[in-house]
Amino acid sequence: MLTRALYATLSSLLLTGLIISGCAKKPATTASTSAPAPAVAPAPAPRATPPAAAAPSTAAPAPAPAPAPLAGPAAARPSPKEFAAVDALKDVHFEFDKYDIRPEDVKTLDANASWLKSNAENLVLIEGHCDERGTNEYNLALGERRAKATMNYLVSQGVQANRITIISYGEERPVCNEKTDSCWAKNRRAHFLVKPR
Amino acid sequence: MVRRLAAAALLFALAAVTSLALWAPPPAARAQAVDVYINVTGGDKSKKINIAVPDFTLIAGTDQAVPKLLASVIGNDLTLSGFFSVVAATGSIPANNPAALAQTWTAFAAAGAHAGVHGLLAIRGDRLEAEMRLYDLTTPEHRLIASRKFESPAPQSRRLAHKISDEIVLQFTGEPGVADTKLAYVVGPPGSKEIVVADYDGAGAGNVTRNASINLSPSWSPDARSIAFTSFMNGYPDLFRLFPFERQRPVQTLASFVGINSSPGWSPDGRYLALTLSKDGNPEIYVLTLATGVLQRLTRHAGIDTEPTWSPSGQQIAFVSDRAGQPRIYVMDKDGSNVRQLTSGGFHTQPRWSPKGDPIVYTQRSGTHDLWAISPGGSSPRQLTSGGGDNQSATWAPDGRHLAFQSNRTGRWQLFFMTVEGQTTTQVTQGGNEATSPSWSPRLP
């Protein structure tokens, strides 16, 4: 059993809390809070429908304001799906958290540049990839740097920049799924795809 | 503010008193005259308020499942809040029977409960009407602390319970709980990731994208009505936002420039979105004004700059840069000026600025990944997670006290909760699909 003294202590403590609550907060009311109106609703927005996909028992707050203008033009970019691999173009690889071209990959890139120059009817897509270490957003940026570094090398070897498109997949498209050094090394790559102009 | 501090003092004092009570454990009691069975839950109660939540008393309607569900969800919410230890109970208190109520509370008090929740529920057609009465069981007369009525559509019984839980937390701490919130997160293996929204406790998960591409980095807007995210749905990594509560409303394109369009970070007022674009050569941070579409570039550096996160004042932005060789956390003013390096000597990504202003939580990679916290002023970093595989991708609850994050400690990525004090972690998501990149919504409107 709790002692009387304990009760008294607890009571006074709880009472203190209640007094403080009572002073600082609106008194507890019987107001419904089930469906407050939105704070701002500048324009009549589409009617909110309970999200079937997001569970019928979940909340459906009031509709959001009308969409803001779009940011930036959608650039004319060829769909990555239109590109296909060719045996002649080999991957190059990168050290962990690096995006400079390794000396041992220069030969491969030179061969790729040479093929692209003699197959000038092709556009090329360079994919930049990372291993799963690090984190998604950073790796998306890192993959971009790898694709860009690879592109810059090809351009330095005489491939026209306007034939090259780059894309980063970050860590999202590994070719190897084991958690080993050799697997991670395979995933840190620039991959080449082509399509006819 | 005074009130909040005082409430904290109350909790601290209660903790001391509770540990006294543990020296002489009360016998497990069983109420005789009423249909309520209780016993004391296990676990560490030394810093918690012991609270009893019997099944709701059904005063209209016939569905016996709802009164039990409400008590069960509230009990779980109060446990997850970290403030309470829930005294197990089965059965409900009879309606309009003061003697039975008094006897129930006396029995719970004897079992160590400091507070009791008497819930009343009327089911009227497709509406639920509930009343929550909160009692102080440490007073001989079982003082009524607060009573409040709630209404909800019948299918939203879980949300009704969450609202009641948040009110109970408010009564004890001066700030509402965070049970009436959502998590958005990414589900799926590499190459096939969709965004899912669930209640904060993992219940009711459902897809909000179904585009069979790669969807990343969901981020709730401050009004809780939209989610910004990166998607490859059009082939390239572009930035979009979707409206999870408006089924017919199409996804809006926010940025689709050449290169990457990623890492959405909302300003606290929801008027701006910080983001990463590589359209000008390499990944840099920009701020998009949503009402006008105007872009302002903040960083100008040859390295990677990404993952912007705003201070709650809206005056500063923390971000990741590899300008020192490895990724580290930096802070700049909102116009890009006054850049300073916050962390050093490691591989640091994923900064998340507390909605209370302090600390900034981030991910450190040293073999595996773990969460760390650092003051925006640059105090010594404090490690929040350790052991148990990788722990990363933190997101703050609106109370600035709870964090959700992803961990592979079970062998697959799943979401977990912890408090920023680093207390017990709780697994949120289960099952076969991997769950990553959580974003905790603001309190729902």
C-alpha cells in the first residue's frame, strides 16, 4: 500500500501540475476536435477523398491549396528506356566515395571514346552508380559526379558533349547484392548505353 | 514556457516518488464488484507515470470491438510517448455507477497506478462520440484532472484514440502527444521503391505511389497535406509532390531540370522548398519559392552540396558537403551566406534539424552507420545509436523528442522509434518488405 505521506506528496505534485495546467491553458472543454477547418484555404480546392490506398481508417485532413506554378521547364531529355547496352562499351569503376577516373580505367575509357567517335550515329547515356554504403541522397549526388567525371573524360577525348546524356541512379540499381568488398566494387561504376540519333 | 518547465519538474518529482513506491511493491489487486481485472505491467517504471486505461464504457451502440480497440490503441500510444507505463487492464467500468468507478480506481491505485483514464463511447450510426475522463489516483478522492469530448467518423476509430492519447499527454506535460501523426516512408528492394503512408505506429499502411519506378526521400510539408519526393517515374530523378489525402489530385512536378532534382527540405512556414539540383554543373543547393516557382541558388562549390534541412526559425539551413574531402555537416544562413563547418573527422550525412532548434541529428558512417546529435552551435557530438547493424535516416516527430529511423538490426531494413535521450527503441514496421527513409508528419490538422 502506498503510505499516506506518499499520497500526500503525489497529490501535491499532481495538484501543482493541475494548477499550472489550469493557469496556462484553456480550461478543458467539451469541444469537438474531430474535424477542424484548415487554417488557410485561399482557393476552393478539389474535394478531399478519403485515401483508400492509405487505409480507410486514416485521417483525411482538408484539401490543400491549389498547386503552385511549376519550377523550371521539363528539359528535352531522351528517355533512358530508349538506350541499350553494346558489348563494345565497358564499365569503369570508382573508389569508395570518389569520383575521379582511376588510372587503370583510362584504357577502357579511351576505347569507349574511340568506339563512340567511330560510331557517330549513336547518342550515349552514362549512368553513375554507387554501392549501398553511404546514404541515398548523398549517393544520388555522388553517382551524378561519377557520370559527369566520365562524361568530361570522353569529351576531353573528342566525343561531342551534345551526344552525351548522364543520369545518376545513386545506390538504387546495384548489379551485385552481397555485402562484400568485391560486390561493392562492382556497384561503384559508370555504365554506358547507346541509341541511334 | 513556464508551464512546460514546471511540467518537466512534475515528471521528475513523480519519478522519484515512484521509485520509493517500488521499495514496497503493492500487491496485485483484483476489483471484486466490477468487471475490471488489473495487474502491474513489467518493465522499467522508475521514470514513468503509471496509468490505467480500462476498455471504454459503451453507452450507446453494440459493437464491443471498438471500446477495446480504443483502450488498446491509447495504451500503446501512451507507452510509445515515453512518459507512461500502462497498467494492464481488461474489462470496462460500468456506466453511471460512481461506486464501481471509485472501487476500480482504488484497486488500480493499490496496484501502483498514478492516474486512470475512464473512456465513454457512444456509437451513433456512422459517428463515434467519446468522452475521456482523466483521474488522479494518488488523491484519496480520485480527483478528476480533465474531461474532454471527441467525435469522429466510425471508420476513424484509431485516429480518435490517437487524439485522446495526445490530449492525455498534453494534460501531463503541457504539450500534446504525437500520436495523431503519420509516417511516410519508402518500401521495396533496390530498383523498385514506392512511397507508403501509415499511422505513426505503423498501422494502416498504404501506397501513395504506384508508378513502378524508384521513389525516394519523402518529406511532409509543414501543413501535413503534401509530400515532396524524388522519383524516376519520368526516367530521370525529378522532384514532385503528392497529396496523400486527395485521391483524385494529380502529382505535381516541382523540379525536372537536367541532372538530379533531389533532397527536398521544407522551410518551417511551408513557403519554400530547399532542394538539390545539378543543372549548373554539380550538385548544389537551391531554394524554390513555391508560390512563384522562383529558384535561388545558395551554394557555389565544386564539390557535392546536398541534403538541406532548415532551422525551425527558418533563418538557417544545415546541409551536407564533401568540400573537405569527405561528406560533413555545414550550416549556412538562408541566403547561402555565412557558411560554417559543423562536424569534422568523419563521414557525415543526413542532417535533420530538430523542430525545437537543438540538436541536429545526423548519420555517421564508420564501418556501419549510426545516428549522432550535435548542437547547431557545434558542441561535442553525442552518439544516439550503437550496435545492431546500421541505424540511419532519422526523422523528427513534431515534439522534437521522438525520432524515427531505419535500422537493419533484424537483417532487413525496418523502421524504429527512439527518444532523443536515446532510451528504448521500438520497432514500428514489420514484415517482408524493407522500409526505409521515414518522414514524420506534423500533427494533422
